[in-house]
Amino acid sequence: MQRLEGEPIQCASAKPRLAQALTRDITRSLASRDSRVSIVLYDRTTRTSCMYRADEHYDSASIVKPIVLGALLHATGGELSAEEQDLARKMIVHSDNASTYVLWDLVGPDNIQDFLDAAGMTNTIIDEAGFMGLTQVTARDQATLLELLTGEDDAVLGTEERAYILGLMHDVQEDQRWGAPAGAPADAAVQVKNGWLQRSDKNLKDPRDRGDWKVNSMSALTGRAYDYGLVVLTENNRVPEDQDPDAGWAYGMETIEGVAKAVHRNLYPGR
């Protein structure tokens, strides 16, 4: 265990030296970053886990979209129309917001909550005003979702339903495959969903506060001997006034990828 800004980074493993290396290198990756960060890692193969601020809430942005699809499949028993399948592909693969809201309204908040309850995602809070990207998520709950999708328990979603969601996450368009997969083993199957949102409740007259970028990434890595997942949530990704405001989005992405590279190279060096 090593502390960063008063919070403990907790890593445990069947391989004690691996846990120590992960704790050290994740800490180093965050040492110079101003982002607020939460992390959860699980690896079933090496029996390794890491957590940092796992239960703190963040605006979900687009990482809520696998939840929406999971809730729809849970509510319909996996029976989707051709139109719903088309909307689901646009929602996950292309992160299309218009398609998401059609499905969000179709499934409804009660069914979304039913899915969250069934999945054990007890700390996820649906936005009362109905803004899907303002759903409050935690790294622990998003990792719970990845474990559900890559597991073998049919209690919440059946085998075909889980494979359907993972298949869409595997097909996410190339320019949205950044974040948690950075540095992943070349022979791993990568399933990813990212989210980014610029929003601030603070005084925009403050020259440093040009909009608070929230940048999130979740990825499940499977195939061969791989069976692990990583969730990194960030906010407070800001830049000086004289820079492009979109640099805050890039800053958050760089924070996430620093963590991801530390994780992948320690779990599976040389791959």
C-alpha cells in the first residue's frame, strides 16, 4: 500500500512482488498529474486487484452506454428488434448520443435501476433530470459491470447477451480506442468504452476554470490467457487560459493512459 494525496492505493495479488510493482508504478504515473482519479483493476488469471478511490462518484459521460444496453437486454430477455440492434450498435460502436437517448427513453429509469440492482451496481445513481451522461458512476461499479460481462454467471444476463455487449465494445471505432487499452498485450482481445464531457459548476470567470473535462475509460481484456479489466475515471482536467480548451480532454486521456501502461506492462511484461 502506498499513499497518494492522502488516499491509499491498494493492490493485492497471488504474486506479492506484482502487487508491489503495480502500487509503485501507478503511483509514479499519477505523481505529476492534477486530475482527480479513481481506479479499479481486476485480473482473474494472476489473482490481482488494485483500487484507488474506488467508490467516489463521477459524471459518467458515455461509459453509461453499456449500462443502457445491459438494462435493455435485461428488460427484454435479450429479444431486440432490428431497429434496437441498429441503435445499440450506433450507441456503443460510434458513441452516438441521439441513438442512446432513444434507447434510454425506451428502457426507462425503472428498468435501468432494476438492472443496476440485479448487477450489484449499488452505488450508481441515475440523473433525476434524465441526462444520461450525468449518471453518477464509480470505478468499483463499472468494474463490477466488466466482471459481469466477462464472467460465466447467467443470473443477470445470459451468455449470448453478455457476448453481444462485449462484441460491440470490441468493435468500437478506432479513434475511440484510447485510454484503458493503452499498452495492452498485442494478442489480447480488447473491449473498450470511453466517455468525455466538459462541464463545470465553478465560476467560469476564474481564468483556470475554462470548463472541467471529465474523461473516463473502461476496458475488458480477454482471449488467450487474459481475463482482466481496468476502469479509470478522471475529472478536473484543466489547462491554462492561453491553451486550447480541448487540451483538458487530452490531459485526461494522458492521465488514464499513464495508469494503463503501468498496469499492462506489470501484468504481462513483453506482450
